[in-house]
Amino acid sequence: MELLTGPTPFGVAGEDTGYLFNPDLLNNREAIGFGNAAFSVAIIDRDIAKRIIKANHYSRRVYSASTLHLGVFIDMEMVGVLQYGFAMNPASANSVVAGTGMSEYLELNRMWLSDAAPRNSESKALAFSIRLIRRIRPAVKWIQSFADQRCGLFGTVYQAAGFTFHGEHLGIFWELDGEFYHNSLVTNSKSNGPRAMAIRAGQDRATRHKLRQFRYLRFLKPRFAKGCRYPALPFPKPNYG
């Protein structure tokens, strides 16, 4: 993977870890990242994030509704990407936490870190990204992510990053020629993109899968959890079920 240089640390004086700012704009107090020279997350260009996700994420696909693109940097070199944005149904937030507006939540749409990153880097990257979100997206009350059964760990990284578990559901996916397609591409008549056309044309050759999807939530303040429509549950384990 192409190694990209991270932001020059310019945080709070005297602190080893903190918000990062553009050193070329000394009067600009809009944070661009969080961390230090050894480990940080920082805003990157959308196109760079998309290229890296396409090349490395297990889905090989980007999500068009992502609005916040973060690079993960170790020793100032990029080793991963996190993309936050809307859920598949952007207006569905109220069905998860009552009273939530579209600007008051984020979903972690994609996360990939290189195998070269040390153990626990995923949970550290999540924690640092949440610190950054608190500052640059102050309206956000909670963050949602789903662990996919295909990954095999049932969301261990979210458990380590302070998320709570709120149940699971079965998602229907179609496997065709080594790629997975969400069932909505088959059932939603408004889906007319190339992937929808590909799975519809090849559905007779595709294998149907029911895969468990584990819902994790991270409330940025405890009081925001009061309206949650899904109770917090004990964490699932790898041998669960």
C-alpha cells in the first residue's frame, strides 16, 4: 500500500496526546485530527479513502453516504482508514434512538487497518476518532456500527472501544462469483446501479446466505442512551450460538 504522510502534530502545548491542527494555519483552531506522532487519526481526502478501501477492505466496495474520512497514522505513515456517515436508510436513526435527527448520529461505514498495525490498533483508532468527532461534529449524540458474521469475531474491537451491544439480526446476502450482494439490491426496484443489475442477472447462479449482523452503539454522553429502543445486552462471544 502507498504510505501517506500524516499531519504534523500541533496539539495542546505540553500534552503528549491531543487534538491536531494544521501547522500552516496557526490561528485556525479547527481540529484536523487527534493523537500524536506515534499514533493518530486525521481527516483525509475522500478520494484517497475510497481508493484504499476498494483495494483492502473485505467488501472491496465504498459506501457513497460516508461523510467523514479519517486516516490512521502510525509514526506519521498511513496504515488504515475509517469512514463515517449515514446508515443505509439515512432517516432511520429515530428507529434506533428516539428523537435523533439526521445530523445527530454517525454510522461507521467502513474500517480497515493494515496487518502491519500493532495489536489493538483498531480499538485505539476508534477511540481517537470518537475524540475527534466530539470536537468537529458536536451535534452527534451516538455512533452505530455493525459487526458482520463474515469477520468471525462478533465485534470484539467495538467491545474494547467502549461500545455497547444491542442485539443482532439476520441479513440476507447473495454470493455470486466471489462477491457478496445485499438482498436490497434484489428487492428494491429503485436500485438500478451496475451491482443491482449484476446480481439480478445472475441470481439463478448465486448462493443465498443468512448472516448475523451484530449492532453496537457508542453514546457520546450517558444521557443520550435513554431513548435507545434496543436494550443493551451481554457481549456475544466467538463461540456464541
